[in-house]
Amino acid sequence: MGIFRDSLDKATANTLTRPLPKSPQTQMRFLVKSTKGTRAAAETLGITQRTVERYLKGQIKTPRPELAARLADEVRRRWQPRVRERAKQQAATTGGITIETRARFGFTAAPGTTDDARIRLITQHLTPDYAGRLLDAHTAGATDQQLKDIAAEGLQEVYFKDRGRRAPGLRVDFTDIDYLDIGY
């Protein structure tokens, strides 16, 4: 995964309204329900169907660490899909997203301007059109570079160009990301 994909996944997870199941038995029960069967849950986790049934019965209470991580990831990925979609839809249509980043920003601009790249800490609310593009690209499986390009374009237009009121012809280079946090 990349820093943008991880930040978008974390932002989506922060929209959940109920906590994730805690015990392996309840996690397994949820996974079986969401995959519609013990066989599908077993294939998802890479274990046998009988092992899934043992978890459901409570015969196995503590999974191996790698299985516990896979189980938690699968449950987290499937938890409250309608809540996640509603939050994404709201961000893409009315709310927008907020990006907080510490990265190196350089510029391509007219001669005589200061275009040396330097590290900046920026917290900026992006409009719903850029949020929609970013979330659609994330859902479609875009690479981290493609997500970074969309975010750079959004920061360029909203933060540096002030929505077209200044710096015409400015092009922003968004590199060396030290920190990134995205919120709906």
C-alpha cells in the first residue's frame, strides 16, 4: 500500500458508527455472515472450512498472529459498507475532504519568482469536485502516484492559486511526503 491509499482507508474507517467486533469468535461470525458461508470465509482467510466451524463453536479461541491479522483486516474491510458509502458520497458531493500534509512543494512559474522547493505544512479543505475525483480513483484502484497527482492538482488550485485569483500558470510539484492525513 501507499501513503495515499492508507490515508484514504483510515479516513473511511473513521466514519464508522459502531466499533468492530473484538473477539475472534465474533469476528469469524461476522465474516461468515458477510461472505455468506463458512466455505467462502475459509477461502477468504486461506484456512480450512473445519477451522472456521471450530471458531464459530468456540473450540478455538486464540488464532495464530498472522491469522488474527488477516481476520481483523477482512472484518475491517467489510464492516458497515453503507455507512462508508454514505460518507464517501457526502464528501464527493457536498462536504469535500481535508488534507493535512508535510511535504516538499516546488513550483514551475514565470521567471523571477521563487520556485525553489521547500517543505511546507499545509492543512487545506479541498472542494467536493477534487474529493470526488480522489475517492473515485481510490475506489477504482488507482496507484498512489495517480492519487498524489489528483491531490497535488487540488492543492495547486485551492491553496496556491486561490481558485484562479492569483498565480496564473503556476504548476505545483508535490514530493517527499513526510506526513499525510486525510479526513472527511
